[in-house]
Amino acid sequence: MFTRSFRQDQVRLAKTVSLFSALAFCFSSCVSSKNLALFQGGDGVVADSLSVAQRFTPTIQPGDVLSVTVNSLNPEATAVFNLPENSAMAQGQIITASANPLAYQPGYLVSKEGTIEFPMIGRVSVTGQTTSQISALLKDKIKSYLKEPVVNVRNVNFRISILGEVNHPGLFLVNNEQVTLLQALGMANDITIYGKRENVLIIREENGKKTFARVDLTKRDFFRSPYYYLHPNDIVYVEPGQARAASTDNSYRILPIVISGASAILVLVSVLVRK
């Protein structure tokens, strides 16, 4: 009877220790919901509007890769202007370290002089122009060979890096000419609960210099920021907040103590039961 009672006490004690261990871990990982909310500031009742930053249209720079597709009423004559087709990467797809992003989509590499070599036409200057302007330029030149040509130009080298406290960090390919910071974070499956939404770092190269800017996603003014639209090769870094450090620190400190204490108590109970 005495042994059975002690064994029951042992089971109850083990359950209690497990419960306290779980609670200790949960409390050490708590994050305020206020810190997770984005675009704070409205009254939540009356619909309001807010102007956004001016749309960004990138211009082609040396090192970019252009995909050029030409169509006309004469497919046979058009074929000479088109490169062989490969499988294009999807919008927002992560580029792994072992993958060569340029291998997924055929294109024309813009030289350091800012030109491409196009079939039948030869060297064409494209640097500093938008894809729409390049489409019009090529269309005008191709008219000498094709009747009513349709030319589509895309920059297949538009990539952004998303690092830090996001669920899927990595290097991402962007098929559209415009991508917002919010869309980019969506590609990375959002910021984790530990990320500092009020202090997101954007690293951008402009005129040969690196610029560092921080945006606050918890404020509605973010939509007016010049960093609302991302540029090619931008780096987005989401810093870990204090909750991440506290969670990691407390987990390493509290759990070993709880486990050690529980083990000692269980050993003591086992010894008493045997007696």
C-alpha cells in the first residue's frame, strides 16, 4: 500500500514538473500582439485613404539580362529573332545556392558598355532605358525585316535578397518590374513573430554607393516611403527583437534547471519507494 501510494505520488509529481516546464517555456517566449500589428494608426471604424509612394520603373544597367520575344504574322521569318526557350522561374521562386538563375531563362547579357548583340540588327544600346523603351526601339529596327512585329522585353535578372527573421529567407527572382516590400516579405512567407517590424533594414546600391534605410511597417506612413517599392538587388533584413533573445536565453537557462530539479526529485522518490 505504501509503495503504491508513493508510485502515484511519483506520477503526479512528474506531470506537475512537465506542466511547469511547458509554462516556463511559454512565458519565456511571449511576444506582445501589439508589436506584431502592421499599419497602426487608424480608428478602425471609418474607411480612410492614404497616398502611396510614386511607382518605381527600373532602367536597364550593365550586367542585366534581357529576355526578348518577337512575334509577327510570319513565324518562320520571326524564328531568327528568338532564342531557344527554356523553363522560366516562377515569380517569387527562391534561387538556391547551387542554381544558376541565368540558366532558367534565355536572354541577352547587357555588356559593361551598356549594349546587347541582337540578331540581324547587331549592337543595340539599352543602358538607362526601361523595358518599354527598349521594346519600342527594337520594334522600330525589326520593321525592316518583319511586317507588324510585336516585341516583348523583360529583365530576367531582377533579384532581391530577404534575410533575418522571416520564415523562408533567401534570394528571390522577381518577374514583374514593380515589387513592393510587402510583396517581397510575402515571398518569404512573412516576418516571424520575433522580427522587428518597426525597424526593417533596406540595403540599396545607388550610383556605386550602398545606402542603408530603415522603415517602420507598424506605421501607415510606410506607404509613402521611397523604399515602399524595391529596386533590383535590394537586400531586406529583418532584425530579431528582444523576444527572440529572451526566448533563446531563457530557454537555455530555465529548461536545464527545471529538468535537473525534476530529475533529482524523481530519483529521490524512486529511492524512497524502494525502501
